[in-house]
Amino acid sequence: MHTCPGSQLAREQLRLSLEQLTTRFPTLRLTDDHPVTMRPTLIHRSPENLHVTW
């Protein structure tokens, strides 16, 4: 089974980035008028766009 040695580091970087972002902008929210759509891929799970407001 293949595992990426950097995947845990990438997850931790994302967690810390989101924590800092939400701490600095506590009113940051996803907009209601733009639903989140995911990229059509089997490898990486990520949104196409994230529309936010503060």
C-alpha cells in the first residue's frame, strides 16, 4: 500500500492555517447563495471555489 510521507504534514499545515484564519477573522462565513461544489477527481478532494463573507 502506498502512503505519502508528506500527507500528515500537509494536513497539519491546513489545520493550522484554518485555525489562524478563523482566529483573525471570527465572522468569516461561507455565503448562502453559492453552494460548495467539489472538484471531479478521485485523487484530491477539494472544493472548486469557496465564496466567503465577513
